[in-house]
Amino acid sequence: MTKGIFSFILGVSAGVALGLLFAPKAGEETREDIKETMDNIKYKVDDLYHRGVIKTSELYEKGREKTSELYEKGKEKTTDFLDKRKKKSEEANA
């Protein structure tokens, strides 16, 4: 989804920039419009980047928590299994 948003923003920005280049305005006015458009693009790209960083961090943390939970469950089940085997072995040898 982010790739689609980025492509949309890039396409709109390119269209605006081309429109400004071919618009019948004075050079200084056109350059100012282009600068404003580029600043807007930069802001949007930075915003997307930071949202991506935040989302990635959230997903990483969720994955880390889930991995830890699964590890603890596996460790507990392994310990229970080994304890049962040890108990059965002791009962068989008694």
C-alpha cells in the first residue's frame, strides 16, 4: 500500500512540476512554484519514511514478543516432557 501511495505522490508531483515548467508565468514565479512543489514532495516523502520506520519498529517489537512467548512455551513443554520421561524412567527402574 505504501508503494502505491508513494507512486501516486511521485506521479502527481511530476505532473505539477511539468505543468509549472510549461505554464505561461515569469521565470522567477515558476522557479518559486517549483521550489514549493519540491518542498511539498520532500515533506510527503519524509512523512512516509518516518511512518514506515515507526511501523517497522512496531512490527519488529511484536515479532520479538511473539518469538519470546513461543520460546517460553516450547521451553516449558520440553521441560515438562523431560520431567515426565525422567519420572517414568525412575518408576521403571524402581
